[in-house]
Amino acid sequence: MNHSKKIFRPTKAATVRTLLAGMLAAVCLFGFVSPASAARLCLPHGDIAKLLNARFSEARVAAGVASGGGLVEIFSTTDGATWTIVVTSPQGMSCVVSAGEGWHSRKALVLGPQA
């Protein structure tokens, strides 16, 4: 009977996602955000989503889970005129970390044999 442990080796795409999540976390943690967002707005998640929709006509266009378990979301208008990045802690508090103009979406780039 073979009791050897299987070694987990992340794919290149998983490694890139982890690095990007780490860079975003560093941006959030060390405050590399625009001066306009220095007075960070934090509210329960539902309240932030309602506020962005009511005040700026923004809705969620992208989301992902950061390595620390936080939810990172991008809200934008349908034409991309304005956008807002919101990070929600696992406890449910959401904070605006950055906002701007000119959001552009594109299809995800598929790497690997399925491309």
C-alpha cells in the first residue's frame, strides 16, 4: 500500500490570480488609492450596493474572492462612465477603496489547452 502524499502544484493561471489578489490586497491595505477616496466609506454590503445604484446608477459588473476571503467587486454604469471598487470583509462590512471614470470590460483571456 502506497501512503505517499500527493503534492499540490498550482497552475500558472492560479499563480497569476494569487499574485493579482495579493497586489490588490496591498493596494487596499497600504492606502494606495486616490486622495478622493481617502475618507473611506464603509457600510453593510446591501447598503453600499443600494447607495451606488441610487446615487450613481452603478451595478456590479465583476466580482472575485481575494485570498483572505474578502469579496472584491467592481460596480459600474452600463456605459462605463463611472466605476467603483468595493471590498467586503468576510464579516459583511463593505468599503469603497477606489472610484473613477472610463471602465472598459473585455472577455476573459483563456490560457492553456482549452484556448
